[in-house]
Amino acid sequence: MIEVRKLTKSYEGRTVINDISVVFETGKTNLIIGRSGSGKTVLLKNVIGLVQPDAGEVLFDGRDLMKMSKHEVLNLRREMGLLFQGSALFDSMSVLENVMFPLDMFSNLTWRERCKRAMSCLERVELMEETYDLMPSEISGGMMKRAAIARAIVLHPKYLFCDEPNSGLDPKTSLVIDALIHSITKEYGMTTVINTHDMNSVMNIGENIVFIHDGIREWTGTKEQVIHSDNKPLLDFIFASDLLKKAKEMEEEISREG
């Protein structure tokens, strides 16, 4: 579990996130949603420790990130898996070498052991063996995302952070990646935090949703609750799509007729 308490961050006199408190639950897909510029990316960076907040606390299973020594922070980093927006695979490394990289940096395993674990993670994300020696430029965007997920889980992290995991993917592949992240979260018992504006992700895997609006925590709830909320900023965000507006209108009409 990750607990955020009264987190505040300003840049050049402008408050970007203001007094945010939220809990990201273990074994669940926790989604941070909001419009561009709402503060959700800054919140994620503060939670990970890439940015130092002006005030507040971030507790990893009761351990205060702000009070950790450099050595303790390094150990915490080993408990984190990161899935970047553009996958961020190394162009000069094969798929297998990319997945092995965290093990090369942070483990004392032999080369054979590192290779075996990396291949196990690639199998888990359903990448075929013939892709292992290919370079990132030789595989599809969906395969790159799978490889990036394999790299993110290769150290068996307690915490998984995903920044716009469906960015650049077609709708069908996005659903597959969502399902993969959700199933891995359950399998590994991780605390997974996903920064997204993809409403398909919200409705498919949004077990714990945090809506950020103008730098504040505007709403929290589940995918079952999100559509029926009476929070206007949240509804404006959700129903920005004409398709979703029509779906909502149809649901209300059926409800009235029933």
C-alpha cells in the first residue's frame, strides 16, 4: 500500500498539486485520471520520488519516503517497476537484453540466472521466443509495450508505476495491455499505479480511481461508481467523448422506460 498525505508541489509560485491525500491499494489497479495539465503527472513523479514535494508525506507500506536515507531510497527503487509512456527500450539492445538490464544493474545473479528470469518474464507477457533477439525497431508497438512490462516486473517489484501505458496503441491492443497489467497485478500482489486519460482503461480495470482536477483530488471511487457520480468536473471529463455521452443518454432512457 502507498499512502499519500497532504502532498503539495509548486513551480515558480504556481501550485500544481495542492494538499492531496490518497491511498493506493495493494493488489489493485489504482488509476490516476485527469485532463492534461491537471497535475496527475506531477503527483506520480512525487510519489515515485523523482520530484521533491514542498509539503506532505509518501508512505510505502508505512515507510516515509521523505525520511529515508540515500541507501534506503536505493533499496526502495529496487522494489519499484516502471513502465514508461513510450516503452523506453534501449535501441542498441535486443528485447532479451532490455529485459535483463535491471538484473544486470541491481542483482547478483549469474548471467544464466538473469537470462532465465528475463525469459520467464517475456513468456509471462506472451512474447514468443523468436522475438528475444530482435531489436526494438524490429517489433510492433504492442510487442514493445509487452517487452517493457516484462522489464518492469523482472525484479519482482512490490510497486508498479505505469505512465500512459496505452499511449500510441490501437484500441484492441490497448485492451490486451490493460488486461495484462491487471492480471500481473493480481498474480504478483503488487501495488499498481497507472497514470492515464484512457476511458477504456478506467472502465475495464479501474478498481481504485483518483480524479485530479486543477491540482486537487476531486473524486475517488471505482469503475462501477464513476459513471453514476454527480461530480460535475468528473462528468465533464468522462463525457467529453460524444460516444460516451450517447451511451449515457441511452442508459438513462432505458432506465426511465424500465
